Amino acid sequence: MAKEKDSKETKKSDYGSSSIQVLEGLDPVRKRPGMYIGSTGPDGLHHLIWEIFDNSRDEAMGGYCDHIEVALLPGNRIRVVDNGRGIPTDIHPKTKVSALETIMTTLHAGGKFGGEDSGYKVSGGLHGVGASVVNALSVHTKVIVHRDGGKFEQEYTIGKPKAKVKKVGASSYRGTIVIFEPDIEIFKTIEFTWNRIVKHLREQAYLVKNVRITTIDARGYDKKIDTDSAIYLKDLGLQVPSQSFYFEGGIISMVAHYNRDHKPVQKNIFYVEKQYEDVNVEIALQYIDDMVTNIVPFANNIYNPEGGMHITGFKTALTRTINTYNKKNNIMKEAEGGFTGDDVLEGLTAVVSVKLPEIQFEGQTKAKLGSPEARGAVESVFGEAFSEFLEENPDDAKTIIQKMVLALRARKAAKAAKDSILRKGALEGFTLPGKLADCQSKSAEESELFIVEGDSAGGTAKQGRDRRTQAILPLRGKILNVEKSRIDKMLASQEIKNFVIALGTSISDTFDLSKIRYHKVVIATDADVDGSHIRTLLLTLIFRYFKPIIDAGYIYIAQPPLYKIQQGKKVFYTYTEDEKNQVLKDLGIHDEDISEGEEEAPEEGEEIKAKKVPGVKIQRYKGLGEMNAEELWETTMDPTKRILKQVTIEDAQEADKIFDILMGSDVPSRKAFIQSNAKMANIDA
Ligand code: 0RA
């Protein structure tokens, strides 16, 4: 903590305890924790840290604090320290208790929620309700405040003060220390993820420049740590993991970090920070020599994976500014038709961060910013500043626009190719592919399409299926040779064309979900490298071109069993390692009965592994091809017995990312990915 400085005090003298509004007690938080922290799973658990950290971060954004430390302590405790003004400890006129107590025990209370003259007004909306929520969900909380020459403290048990705020000594420091232990009754399992905390805090350090953010993982430290008197634990020199972040450049550093392994097409990173009415807009961007777009949106320092109003405004202004500049300077006549939104996004890395007093998100999560005023503010601030940037950096403007011309040409070529494919009616489904063994039913609702790997698995599945409702489409193994996803290139692959025709929906402009021929599309590839490649490719294709099918819940992944266990006439299929062990136990078989080694030497190319147990045969399946038709039906296709995993957008997104790494032009990432996955060689989507 820093020594107390007078200059900090005078900055907001009216910001004492009187601006704190009082709302209600904490019972609702314990009754419905999900309402306040999103969930009581790992997300909610980590949210507690962000919530306490946010208060310190807001102090930093107000210019009152420049070092924050988040420590993981033994016994599931978290400790957050800052060198800000310290939570006021004087008596609140309305409640007659100290401001500290009010902030810690009253819902929605805190300087940040006060009136016009309260501190930096940034809260995360619904979930930004602060320290009292964390207090309510913790078995034990302690706050230590250094302020006004004294050291004060108060402790709480599930949100209730154990005693009044006490002055426990003198102090020449300023700042706040909060230590809390989440309540196991609420969270069931308490497991903090170090990497997740590091990632979040690094992101925050970019967003709040010139603030040092330290984190330290002292969970495994076996001697006592004096968490009451120590200030920053990092200074104690404990031999435990720690990280420290400080970025002078803020989001400029963030863009540079994202682009670190890429060739930039512009020399100078664009940057603007400006207030527009109530909205603060901060944007940094740089184009790289690649096709991918990476726009990273934040609203009040909360990441918005689905974008929202700020991103809409950003894209509008970007397209308009580029087209205006190009027209005026006539860099590329070819672009007379104008660049589309897609043309100007290729190869763009941008961080768009807005801050606004009354924030609204769309839907239940904070994934998408809803506040309409953010749109106009970004459009105006960014449009003006980016236009200026282009004028002032004509070399950068030229290389950026040249890159966009490439995108425009590729787009036009792809459209021509696609149009010709579509015109030929190749996808209209008049002629179903010969490889498809269709089902008899014409009702999509009851029909299922199984996509299997290779003709041999296709043959088995054809014999094993219920031909009335189940169709089989075998795909040839090596279909991965699809270049980066221009639609014409995708459709040049016969295997993919077969899949699209079998679906019946067509693709792109002519896509029509209502024409889908199966309400269950089941990807049933093997559990080996090739199998996961094909699965990844299919999920990527579906994610990029058939997202509504995922949204409709029609895409599934088959879950064939891992083991077949046979004892005499009894047969058990088990789908997990645990299940297998349970079955063996039920059969009265113990570990010592199982000897290592193959029961029968596997033939070449065959992957049956067996363990020796007298009288019992344990067979491990590696692929569907190892099963006969009856087994395949019983374990994987029979609707009354099989397990299907419904694919979510997140699964598909993940596959898309992996696909990008495997197939994309980002060579360093691909190398890193392949190296780090070489052992497993199993890209599970
Ligand atoms: C209310 C008013 C003031 C500061 C704070 C809250 C405050 C809260 C937290 C939580 C963690 N660290 C914090 N630092 C400050 C302003 C007090 C003043 O005017 O001096």
C-alpha cells in the first residue's frame, strides 16, 4: 500500500458515507444466489473474486489506487488488497452504523450506487451488486481498512457482522483488504482455477492501464501467513506461483498481444479514447495479414462474447469510413461497388471498450450489450477518429485498403462459384447421393441421419439400423483437405456435398431449415484421430453454414460404449471407466483378479484390447467398425438404449476454433497446438 497522500483526499471530498443508499438486507442473496452471481457452479464461484476485485478496480479507475493484489490462500480463502482510499468507516447518518458495515451487509449499497456525485459510476448491472453479495455467500469474511491514520476491521459470518467496526491500531497506509471464504453449503465444491484467475486479471490489467495487478497462489503454502498485517503478499517472497501485470499501453498493448505472432499490414496501431455524452469509448485496432477477424468487446470492463450495440456501431462506422476514404482518395477503383461489412473485417484485430453509467445487457447473461446509446457513441467517436487516422497515415491506409481489395475479389469469386453450383441445382436434393442409405419415413421429425466413417462401418450400420427411421451416410476418411472455408472450396468436396444434399436444407442464401430431412443428425465417427478430425470438420462446417440446425437442437454426437464385458451369457456395455469398474465390482471381480496383457493378440489394424480375468471377457472398443451389426444397434443406435450427446453452439464454436488452428494460416498456433496435443493426438470436440 502507498503512503497516504493528501492530494488524493481532496479530489472528491463530498464522497463520504452520506452518498451511500440503503436498500435491503441479504436474505434474498442466500435464497437465490444465481440471481446475483449467475450460478453456484465454477462460474459463480469465480464471480465472487471478480466482484471484490471490481471494487478495487473501480478505485483504480477513479485514479485513487495503483496496485491491486488477488491472493488465493489455504482453506479456500481469497484475499484482495488495494491501496485506494479505504472503505469509509465513519457512522452513516441514516443507518447509524458504519459505512463499512452498510456496504458489507446491505444489498445494492456502496458508493458506486449512490447519486450523481458518487464515485466512478461503473457497475456490471444485474450482477455488479458488490461486496455484500460475496459476504452473504461466504462463511467468513474479514475487512481491514487503513484510513485516516488508523487500522479498522470488521468480521462477518454468512454476511452478519460478528461485532461493530473496531479500530485496532494506528496506520500510515491507505487501502482496503478483503478476505473471504465462500460457503461450501452454497457452492458444493470450491475449486478455484489459477489459470482462469490469471487470464481474467491480465485482461483487466489491459483494460485499466497504469495499474499493477498482482496475483499469487498461496494455497499450497504450508507455513502460517500473517494475512492481517501483511499488505501485498507478493512482497513476502513466498515460494509460490505468482504473476504481475502492468500495461502502460492499455488496450493498445492488448491488440499488440493478440497480433504478436502475425504480420501486421499497418505500422501504427489505431487508438482512440473519448467521451461522447454519457458514454466513454475506447478502441484500438490493427489489421494483420490473415483472414480471421478478432473483435474483442467490453462494456464496463465486462467481456461481451456476443457483442452488442457497441459492436454494431463499430462495424457500421468502420465500413462507412473505409468506403468514404476510398472514394475520396481513389485508392482502388475496383472497389467502386463498395466494400461490404465482411470485406473490411478480414484480418482485423480490434478491442472495443465502452463505459456507461446505466448499462443494459440483452438476455440473462452479460454476453451482449443492449444499451442503445453505446451504438451512436461508438459510431460517432470511432468514425471521426478513424477517418483522421487514415488521413494522417496514408501509408497505413493504403496497405489496409489493398488488403480489403483482396477480400473483395475473393468474395466476388466465391459468390460466382457458389452461384454456379447452386444454379446447377446440385444442392437442391433432387438426386440424393448414391452413398446415402435413406430411411423409409418421409417425416423429418422421426427421421435420423447417422454419419459414419468409411464404407465398412457404413455397411455394418446399414445392417444394424431400423431402416424405417434411420438413414446412413458413410463419409470417406480423408475429407480434411478443405482449405480455409471459402464456401466454393467447401462445396468442391464431394463428401461435403453429399452431406449437404442429404440434409436437404441447401446452403447460404438458399438455406431453409424447414426443408431439413432429419431432426436428428448423429455424427458417429470413431474414437481415434481420424474420427475426431472428421467430427471437427463436420462441426465446423455446420457451425459456419448451418448454425440454425444447431440452434434447433438437431445435431448429436453418438456415444458408443467403451467396453463390452461378458461373463457366460451375460453381456454388459459400459460407457465410462467408472461404469466399467462398477460392473466388474458387481460381478465380484476385484482389481487383483485382473492381469495386464492382451487376451488375444490383436490382428493387424485391429484395436481390440482385452484384459485377462478368468471367466470374464473385457473388450475395449476403439471404433464402431469393431462392432457387428447387432452390437452397433444395441449400443449406439437403438433409441431405447443408446446415449446421444446433443451438440451445443459452444461445442461447435470450440470445434471451429480447433479447425481454424489446424487448417488456418496461423502457423505458430498450429505448431503449438500440434506440439501440445501430440501425445493425445485426439482432438475431442
Ligand atoms: C465507498 C466510498 C469510498 C470508497 C469506497 C467505497 C471504497 C470501496 C472499496 C472496496 C474495495 N476497495 C475499496 N476502496 C474504496 C470513498 C471514500 C472517500 O471519499 O475517501
